[in-house]
Amino acid sequence: MAQNFMVALMLVVVLAGTGTGCIADGEELAAPLGEAPIALEIVNALNPNALNPNALNPNALNPSALAIGALNLSILRPNSLTAILDPGPDGFLSREHLRYAIECAFGSSQSFRFSWTDGAGIDHNEVYTGMLGLAKSWAWEPLDDDGQRWVSACLAARTNYYGVRVMISSRGPTRALSESNARESSTYTREEGAFWGNIYASSPALYACHVPGNNGNSRAALRDCAAGHVDEATGTVEPCGTIRILGPCATFCDPIAHRKGIYHPSCFQDPADRPSTTNLQPITVFLE
């Protein structure tokens, strides 16, 4: 039992060219190793911008005690460790949340490894590799406010009501999501909506807006979290977990500024109180 517990505690943050959270000669890693390459391959699709699959279960949007401290074994909070090592259903959701959060935050040259033991005593070795690079510094320091909002928006954008994988084009006012890519832009032309918020704040909240004229296309593509899922029996519109659907993006976001990229530069919960409700880290999602 003690041996299994020690195996479960083997969590390390791995950056390209490093065996663990330290550089090769044993010197402590205290800074990034450079920009991760923009291009990466995921689900047989070349992603020089932000083309990525989504299938996050809405129930996994709850951080489940996961802390925003640095993803480093020496300072990982006990409640976070307990959450991802839990062999039960809550542990599954915590690991799913963490995997998607790391894909959002880390670049493709960064990864996070750990082991956990299930109820049958079988060890599982996990390796969560980064993808979008929205908050790379999470590997060595806590998520700052901007990082919390970027990762939160990314998690919301990648949530799927049905838990199925759909390729989406995520765009936003940050270098990681605004690199020009003609093929992606010409293929993913239907705006689904935008997502923003902060689930790591003292009062967690996620928001979404939609484009009414594209709701039919979004639902046909099994993307219901901005438009809302229509219950066939009652006709009511249901949200995806804790994501609050506010209404049309034309009301709750600044217009898409093509000269700055094809995305909404900011969104807000209350158009009448923009100063205190504006979010500068929204992610705009486009579909085929």
C-alpha cells in the first residue's frame, strides 16, 4: 500500500528537453525555455492556429478542489493532489478537468505527468500534454488573473453537451489564438459564439453568447453550449453545466474587429455596466 501511494505521488511537470521540472544538469527551472512552436498535430489535423477538439463533460467544469498554484510537486496543494488521485467518479472528473486545463494552458512542448491507483489496485500513468499555450507559466508559478480567465474561457469553449469530439476553431485577443491561418479561416466560417468567465475566482462563473442566425448550424454540429440544448420533450433550452447563456453576442460583446483578428476583443455580462463586467479574455468559436 505504501509503495502504491508513493507511486501515486510521482507528479512532475515536464518541459521539452527536461526529464522533470529541472533542466538536464539539475539546475532548478525558474523560467520558460522559449516559445513553443505554434504548429501542432491533433486528431490528424494540422493546427497552426487553434484548431482543437472538444469533448469536456459539463460536470467537469467544476474545478473539484483543483488549485491554481503552480503545477509543481513540491508546492502542489494537498486538496489538489487528493482530487486527481481519487479513484472514484469525482476523481475522473478532476482528471478530465486537469487534462483539458493543461491542454489550454501549456504549449505543445510542456506536459504534466502523474500516477494514480484505482480501486482494484492498478496503477495508471497519466501524461497530459499542452496544446494551445494560453498560460505556459502555470508550470512554475500560480495562474494569474489573466491566466485564470484564459483557461476558464478555453474550458468553456471546449465543453460539449454530448461529450463528443467536435473540431472547433478557437480565436481570441492573444498571440496563441490570433496567428493568421488562411485554411482554418476559410474552412471554419460560421461563428458559434463566445465564452468567457473565471471558474477559479472566489465566485466562479462562466458565460456564453451566441449568434442566433447560426444556432441551427451549431446544434447540427453537436455544439449546444452557446446556443443552448433544446429539450425535445419540453422545448426548453438547457445550458451546459454552469455555463450561463446570456444572449446574442451582438448584445454582450464588442463587434468582431477583423483588423485585429476574427474574434470579439471583449465581452461583458451587463451591457449597462460595462466597466465592472467587461472581460478582455473571451474566446470566440467558429465552426464549419
